[in-house]
Amino acid sequence: MFHRSHPAQEPSEEIPKGDSPAESAGGKSRFFYGWWIVGAGGLVQGYASGVFWQGFGAFFTPIIDTFGWSRGGTALALSFNRIESGGMSIAVGYLLDKYGPRKLMSFGLFVTGLGFIGMSQMQSLWHFYVVMAVLTFGMSFGTFIPIVATVGNWFVRKRSRAIGLLMSASAIGGMLVPVLVWYVDAVGWRDAILWVGIGFWAIGIPAILVTARRPEDKGMLPDGDPVLTQTGGVLQDPVRERRIPIMTALKSRFFWQLAIGTSLGHLVSSTTLMHIDAMQSFDISRTTASIAVFGFAVGSFVGRLGMGFIGDYFDKRYLLAISFNMQILGVLGLVSLNATVGGVFLGQWGLVIYAAFFGAGFGSSIPVRMAMIGDYFGRQTYGSMLGWMSTANAAIGAFGPVFVGIMFDVTGTYRTPFLLLIVVLLASGPMMLTLETPARVKARFRLAARNADMAEAELKAEEARFQD
């Protein structure tokens, strides 16, 4: 079952001779520039994760306490955030393939900083909705899709581990949530959010300067493979991936099966911003809850890094199914906190289960599914395909926060909505296990292309006979 798996590749093609930064005199390879791309992107991803994707829970409860808003109404803005992000992902992916990451990230990170600064001055719920929309707009252009797609373009054979390293930075950012909680409690949420916005500008500038679209732009090949040998300039096994047209890919069963299966995972992971508030409702102190989130981040880091390396060697379909099952165990740990089942008081042991399994399951799924998109569809349209996949994920995942928030307002507990989400997530495993292999998808696309070419040739021949 767990056989070795490699990205689908096509025969190599010859590249004109020229000097290559990937190879120095004497045949000794320099440090591959692609790893600098990973580091720069990781800096942005880690910061964004620490202050928003995983860390916004540090602001959530203080903001609600300040204004007295309902959790359902406040969480609705988070769901709109998912919907807006998903709706923009297609455009971001298209613009990324057309203009490259530097222009998009420059614009996006500038707007993101403005959004946080605006949030620090808000006075009403509609202000919160507006600044969340601005934040989503900016982060769509400045983070995630441009960064992941760029890293995916710099690597093929090592794509899973490169994305794993990149996304590990997000987990490291999540480990700083306890520090963010302490900072918010010390200076107030308004000042904290103000400096978070300025921080996006300070971190974004050097990251953008390092970023480059593809290794070919710098005279290199993906993965740091040498362009020339030492004798005679003969090409040494460069990688050329197949290119599958976007519309052809979108019509495939594989794309939608992967999109729906991973979207069920998004339905659960989109509620991460509400976990601190949920733990507090289960009589867990705010400090202990922040430590649990730190444990979640540690598990997520291990999952991203470990599965990133494993993903280059084993079947990603099975690895993704394992990741989702681990998330199920983690959510069970969350809802078990201080619960009494069958007359047995479960206490706080669920914190360990939550941190270990939900963190590792959530983290390990990210590099695997991101790498799968490149493995199946290639580098040329990676940004666009990632955008379409993100849109599909967001369309379903957007219901997570608002569902949990409204259910809490109705039932007075977080246990019921999280248990229902577990039931939904159970369907993701079988969907991943029944995905087609890259080889089969490749064969299907080739057959369709061959049939289309034959039909076109027959049509031209018929037209020629008619003219005669």
C-alpha cells in the first residue's frame, strides 16, 4: 500500500548552453537558491500564521468582551473571510501565473498591513466586517497561494519536502501564540493589532526582494539539478513535467474528488480560530488554553516537516487519509475536556490528545495536498490550479466558523457542533483512498488528447474530400 511515489515527469528536453549558478567551478554545487525561496516564504507564512490563521483567537475573546457581540455574529465575519478568500483564489492564481509573485506579494502585504491598522481603530461590528474583508483581500495576494505556488515551481522531485519545510514555518508561528496572548493581555488588543499590521510591512519587504518566479529565470533547474556537465555541456537529466490545460483538469473526476475530500478537512480546520474560546467554555483557563494551542502548533510543525519528507517517497493518497483520521482523534480530545461520559469524568486529558493528534493531523495534510496538485497537473499552471482548489476548499470550509458560532449561541455549548463536524470528516478518508494514481490520470489525459487530435485530423480530411 505504501509504495514509493514520485511526481509524474516526461522525458527531458535540451536547454541551450550557458552559465549556471547551480554549478560552480570544479563541479561543486552551490547552495540551491530555491531554499532561499522557501526561507523567505516561510518568514511571511510563519508571521501570518502566528498573528492570524492560528493566533487570531488571542484577539477573538477580548474583542467580543469589549463590544459584547455575539459569537455567531462575530464568527460570521470569519466565514465571510473564507468565502472571500476562496472567491479570490482563482483570480490570484491566474494573476500569479501571468505576473509572478513579486508584484502580487508587494500589493497584498501592503494592504494586509493597512487592514490590521484599521482593525485597531474599529468601533462597531460593521467595522469588523469591513476590515476583515480588507485583510482577506490583502492576504490573498500576499500570502499562501503566491508563496506555495512559487516554492512548487522551484521543486519537482523534492516538492513535498520543500512545501513541508515552508509550511513548518507556519507551525512555528503558531508556537508563538502564548506570547501573543500575553502581549494582548499586557498592552490591550488595539495596540497589539496595530503593531501586527506594521510587522507585516517590516517582514514583507526583505521576503519580496528574495522571491523569484522560477529557477529557469536564474539559469537553474528545479531541485538544484545541474544544467551542464563538466565535459561538453551535455544536459544532465533535467525535469520537464507534462502540462495539462486548466479546463481539462477542471473536468476531471480526480480534481473534484480531491477538492471535496480536502474541503471536508477545511470545514473542521477553519474553526481553529475558535478553539481557545471553546476551551475556555469547557472551564479551561485562558493561559492553559494558549499552552494547548502551543502544543497544537508543535504537533503541526512535526506533522508538516515529517510528512513533507515522507510524501516524496510514499503514496500521498494514503498519507492524506491518515492525516484526516488524526484530526478526528484531535477534535474528540477537544470535546472531551471536563466532560462526563457514562458517569466518568474525563478531566483535562483531552488537551494532550487535541494537541498531539489535531496538530499533527492538520499539519501533515498541508504539504501532501499542496504537492499533489503539482504532481498531477505540473508547474506551468500550478498557481491557477492551486487557486481553483483553494476556492473549492473555501466554499465548503467557510461554513465551519459560522456553524460552530451559531450552534453555540443556540445550544450554549461547543461540544455539539464539533461532534457533528467529526461525523462529516469521517467521509474524507474513503474519498482520499479511492483517488486515481498520477499514472492513471496521466494516461487518461493522454488518451483524451490523442482522441481529440484524431477527431480533428478526420474532420480536416473530410473537409478536404468535400472540397475536391
